[in-house]
Amino acid sequence: MEIKLEQPTHEVISVCLLAGQIMLQSGAETYRVEDTMSRIAASFGFTNSNSYVTPTGIIFQLDRAGSAQLIQIVKRTTDLQKVVAVNAISRQLSTGEISVMEAQSMLHQVDIEAHAFSIGFQIMAASIASGCFTIMFQGGWLDFIPGMICGGLGYCAFVYFHRLVKVKFFAELVAAFLIGIVSFFLTSAGMGQSLDKIIIGSVMPLVPGLLITNAVRDLMAGHLVSGLSRGAEAFLTAFAIGTGIAVVFTIF
């Protein structure tokens, strides 16, 4: 432990903030981010660290005598593999297997790594999941292929428009509208029987399941600000999906 106390303060702060940033950007809960940062600091002998984490920023203070540092979180996605990788590095630091410089290098490598799955694979998975959800919601087997088509096209539209416009609400609304349009035309052409089941199954890949789960877990852990903000974000996503489908039914 005496060797760990000799670590430069700014390097320990850098590792803590980088670990927290990666986890928060990858979809980790607020309390998990704070706990990981505290454990990393404690592994170097700083047992009085303080952190305040929200979905859009991290404030961290290594000890009460030092100044606090702020880092802004601009983008948020879902990549639980990165969360697992950061947790593994945190455990290695706690057991003394790696140094602070090695941890910083490993965290930078995790940060720059591409998403665990390619965009094409994600679209294919969304398509298959949409077909399965259509059957699960008591749609017929004739609705399976239309569900796959609508779900795949909808998720593809979401990814494409989210790259063009960084407003997630707009991308989700357009994707839901496209799902409704394609579902309507496919059922009109006789390729599906249950329009409602196809639409419900196709929008499921857009539903913010992880966001809702994290909001509830943050609220249960006492992180009221983060829990309410994540819940509001999930509500906006649900509202965008519902609005896109409602516009289609209004037109047709």
C-alpha cells in the first residue's frame, strides 16, 4: 500500500475520470460509476474521494483537500462489453496486479475500441428480434417476415438519421413513422395479416429497455436526479415512437 500512495495525484484522478466516462457513455448505472471510481481511488490509498455523477457529467474529487474536476458526457450508447472491461481493470487495480500507468493505457484502449457488434449485425439482430416479437405478441406466422422487414428497415433508419441529426428524438420518430408506413403497405399487399402485431413487434428494438431499467435502479439506489433524468429520456423515446405510429394512422 505504501507504494500505491506514492502515485502522482493527477494520474490517479485521470484514471478515475476516464473509467467513469467510459462506463457512463456505455450505459452503466450512475451508482455503479460512482462505486467503481471510489474503488479505484481507494486502491491507491485515497479513501475519502467524492464523486457526483449525472447522465451528462461527472464531478470528482480525490480527497477533501484537493480541488474537484469536471468532465462532460456528450454521447451515450449501450455497450455493456466496455462496462465489463472497465470493471475488470478496476478489480486488477484493487488487487495490485497492474500499475496506474498500465490501467490508463488499458482504459484508453477500451475507449477507442469500436462497438462490440457492427452496424450490419445490429440491423440483422433487430430484424430477427422484430419477427420474434411479432410472434410473441400473438401474431401469425404470416406476420413473421413482414415483422422482420419492418423492424430491420426501422432500425436502419434510426441509425442513419441519428448520424445525420444528433437529436435522438427525431431519429426515433422517423424510424417509427417508417415502420408504420411499411407495415401498412405490406399488410395492404397481402404480405401480413395483423397490422397491429407487426407494428408492435417492429418497434420493440427501439424501446429503451436498458434506459428504463437503469432509471429504476438509480432511483432505488437513491440517485434521484439521475433516475428522474433517465426516466424522462425514456419517456421522450416512448413518446417519439408513439407519435411516429400515430401520424401513420392519422394519414391512412
